[in-house]
Amino acid sequence: MKPKILVIDEKRNVFESIKVELDAAGFTVLASACGAKTLKRARRVLPSLIVLEVTSPEGAALELGKSFRRDSATSAIPLLLIATAADIDRVLGSELAPNDFVTKPFRPPELVLRIKELLRRDQLRDGTAPRIRLGELSVDIPRHEVTVNGHQIDLTAIELKLITLLAQRRGLVQSRDQLLRDVWEHESFTDTRTVDTHMCRLRDKLGPAAKYIETIRSFGYRFVEE
């Protein structure tokens, strides 16, 4: 089965520019405009990934993207945004929680590479890998151990859960709200500042390995891959 890529583009200019590249890369490409029927279509076909062009941070595309995140059938589908550099900050500050984004103008081959990488990351997101290594950092999931340059780091239960989750979802942007849901399970006393506080302490303990946790301004965090 070829991976199905749903491309949502109000004016079809983006779709036409990337369809040939996606076809050549072995994907099944589905086109759709923003509208009430698009969410129903996504629920029906369950694409491997959704590409959403955002023409305005206040427009229909952004609201549609939020609907994907709220709907249980589509919430886990990787979402890649295409937007201008001027709009990206405002989009990332919304509740949309995209997995990745590409700024316009872009080269279609670059977009195809980003799509392939997102799909690869999605396959790893279940965390089946017992140990995740990146440079001097090692996260041993079964043993609940984190080491930097071979030295074990003393982490609290929350810090350990936080870095494990980020490492399992490496490369994927995690919003503060998402981290609250998955790490703290929305305990009544938590808010987004709690995430930042614990992240600051975690980075202090990681020392030079803190470079692998990237801050996504006004949105959340991402565990980098390189």
C-alpha cells in the first residue's frame, strides 16, 4: 500500500507544484480544498500524512487544522504546514500543534524529503526502540536511565518522563499543552509555566546534552535528531 498524502490547498497552486514530485516518490496524492467536507474525507481515507497550506493565520485552513487535532480519528495523523515566514510564528503560537512546517517559497523536492522524514518519525513514535542515543546522550527506556558521556544523570520522575517522551518523539514538535496532557496528565495544579520550569531544570542537569532539546518559540519543545 502506498502512503496516502492529503494535500489541502485552497487555490491548488501548491498541490499542482508538488503532485509530480510526490507521485514520483511513490505516494498516493489526494487533493482537497478547505471546507466542511474535508474533515469527513480525512476521517474516511485516514491519510498517512496531511499537508496543509495556511494562507492566513486567521483563515479557514488554520481552523480546519485545529479540527483535525480535536477529532479523535485524525488527531494522531502527522500534520505538515506550508506558510509564509511572516505567518509561521503566529501559527505555531496557536493550538494547532503541527508536526513540522515549511516556509514559502520552497522547492518541491525539499518538501518531499520533509514528508518522508515525518513518516519515518511517525513509525518510531510508539517508542519501541529500547535505547535512544544521540551524540553523548543516551536514554535507556527499559532501565529508566539517562547518561551523558557515560555518566548517569540523577533525574526526578517527571524529568525522566519528560525526556523519555521527547526522545521517543524526536524530531516532532510538542506543544506545552501536549506535554501537560502526556507527562502531567493535566493535574489540576499544572499550567504551561510548569513545563518551562521543569524543562529548565532538566536542561541544567543534562549540561552539554541540553543542546538536543530545542525551544520552539511561543509554542513548545522538540528533541532534535542531529
